[in-house]
Amino acid sequence: MNRRLWYLVVGYALTVAFGLSLQFLPPIIPVMKTTLSMTAGQAGALMSSLALFGIVVSPLVGYLADRWGGRTVGLLGLVFLIAAEAWFALSTSYTNLLMARLAMGIGSATLSILGAQIISQNFAGTRYLGAAMGTMNTAVPTSILVSQLGFARLAAARGWQAPVWACLVFTCVVAVAHVLFYRDPEPRHDEAPISLVTGLRRLNPQVWILGLVWLFWNAGALVLLTFANDLLVGRGMSPQTAGTMASILMLFPVAASAFMGHILDRRRWQGRGAVLACLMFAGCVILLGVLPGSVLPLFLGVSFTFALAPAAVFGLAPYLLHGRESGLGYGILAGMLNVGVLFGPAIGGIVRDVTGSYLASFIMAGVLTSIGAACVLLLRRPAVQNA
């Protein structure tokens, strides 16, 4: 068990680095809009651009992780992310920011795949699988919590570049620890290597359906995560107060993800959890655009869904992936995530610019997650023997 805990720490650290690269931007968007005269559409495109290369490279990264191991592929991803974060922090024009953000997507996609694969492979077939995957699902919320509580204040005091440098320092620490301490586990399968195309053909079709659920969930959720701070600032809050309020969205993901993952896995309720999360988010986000009053109750409702949806998706994934196909399968999930990240925030920002409010953007977000709920109905309930 102690060895498995070590792999849990490794997967968690890689996922936090991915989460920071994805989510350092929303808290500093108000400052960047003022400093660089950006529109909401440009800010959304900057957020979404992280996903463009990730869509292309994610299946390849997953395939290479199965062949080369997590140590080599992880180091490549960390080096790529370090270079891209430095490029972003040193950029002075929107064009350079966009190009750096595009490059950042390669490293971040790599880390998101490896974090899930390392934990899944080492806990599959054990009674700790649900709790382990649930614990992993706190990594991105923890990153968002750090961003919302610290980066808005840091950007206001030191400029928008300061949070980027902070992310760079953390990524460097993870890279050094990865080189010094991480070793790949001994492979537990003797299957002959296959090509990427053959692997995609042999992949369980249910993985693609689960990927669609993950795509539509992230497309809708990222609309709110990207523009929550700007919405609150527009309603009269300071950037610092808006960051504190937006951090409430991470309350349940940080506090309850491991518990939810354990319960969903024990009861085999992953599909039900995903449907509930998608539909509940749709209702809350639409009401958030309609009601002008206190956002706290709705933010708490959204926070619950932010814990439930990833616990359901990543709780189901290990039942669909086995042996050498696990990295490729998580690559597909990462690619689908990046499709959602690419289109959700960008379209949400454009709709905000056209309509002058976030109501239409939030309605769109609710429709997207509702489509994700419909996709869940095509998934089979996991059986105990498939763990």
C-alpha cells in the first residue's frame, strides 16, 4: 500500500501542475483586460487556445506513455510546460500570449494524461480504486482554489505576470522531483507492441462515449470557470473579493471528491452521478445568469457538481481500460476535454460580447452539459469483475 501511495502522490503532483496551467488565467483576466485592452472574446480565446494542440497530441501522448513509460513522457511534458509558461510570462503582445498558450497545451495535456494513468494503473483491482481516483479529482480543484485565492491578489499587486511566474516555479519543482524520485513500475502485461492506429481500433467503444460526456461537461463548466470572476466584478465586486467568492466553487471538489469517488465506485453509481451533475449544473448556471441577487447558494450547488462529475467519469474509466490501452484511453479522454476547453470558453466569450451580458453564455453552458447527460445514457453500468 505504501508504494501505491507514492504513485498517488506522483499522479497528484502532475495533475496539480496541469490544473495550474489551465486555471491560472481566469483570476487575472480582469487585470489583463485593463492592462492589455482585451475583449471578453479575446480572453475566452486565450483560455481556449490551451486546448488546440492538446486535441491533436493527447492520443499520441497516451500511446507513448504506454510504450515509453511515465518517467520519460512526463519529463518531456514538464519541460514543454516550463518553456511555454516562461514564454507566456515574458510576452508583451496578445499574439505572443496566444502562441505561448497554444504551446502550453502540449505540456498540460501530457501531464493530465499521466496523472490519471499512473493512479489508475496502480489502484485498479483494489478496493481503494474509487477513493484514489476521487483523491486525484481534488488536484485540479486545489489548483483552482490556489488560483482564485492567491492569483487575483498577486496580479493586482504585482501585475498579471506574477501568477504565471508562480506557476512556473511550481512546475520546476515538480520536474526536479520527477527526475530524482519517480521510477516506472514493472509492467504487468506481456502484450506485443501495436501501432497507434491499431490501438485506436481496438479501444473499447465505450471509452469514446465516456469521452463525449467529458467533452460536453468541460465545455459547459469552463464557460463558468473562465468568466465567473469577470461576472462578479461586473456586479460590483473587487477582483480580490470576486476571487474569494469564486473559490467557493471548489469547496466540494476539495472536501468531498475522495468520499464521492468511493461511494460511486462501491455502489456502481458512476452513470447516475454523471447525469445528476450535468443536469444540476445546467439548472444552477442558467439561474446564475437570470437572478441578480446573491450567488452563494448557486455557487454551492455548482460546487457540488464540480465534485460529482469528475468522480463519476474517472471512476468509470478504469473499468473500460486495461493493460497497454490505458494510456491511450486516457489520451482520448484528454483529447475530448481539450475539445471542450477549446470551444466552450471561446464561444461563451463571443456570445458575451455580442449580447452584452452573460445570460446567453450561461444558457449555452447549460445546454452543453445537458447534452453530456444524454450521452451518459449510452454507457453501460460497470460490472464488479471488470475492475
